[in-house]
Amino acid sequence: ETILDVGCGTGSLTFELAKSADLAEIQAIDFSSVFVAAAKEKNTDPRVTINQADATALPFADNAFDRALALLVLHFVPE
């Protein structure tokens, strides 16, 4: 499966997901460049790609992922 992790922050939950599931790919995004840099620095899993992006304007084609997660982030997304 391919997963989109929206609002990955520093990657804590992204990396746990990668450990606990048999996944082909995880695309993780966050609005904060500081969080993205920290997550990229910690990443050792070649299946995980981390980029800066806006949760309200996702840079992916429709149906690009099998699942999408937004864990602990929706309260930070403006209306």
C-alpha cells in the first residue's frame, strides 16, 4: 500500500507507521519547513519521503494513495 501522512510534523507517527505496517511507500507532508527538515534528518527508511506542502492544497493527483492519514493535525488547519 501507499500512504499519505498529512501533517507529519517531525515524523514521530510516520516512522512508527513504517515500523508497524508492511507498506510500499509513505509520502509525508507538513506545512512547517522546520518540521520537514527535522523529519528528513531523522528518516532512515527509503520507503518514506518527506516534503513541505499545504494540507488544504495537496500536490498529488486524485487516487494516488491507498490510504491517507491526518493524525493530530486537523486542529491546526484553518477553516
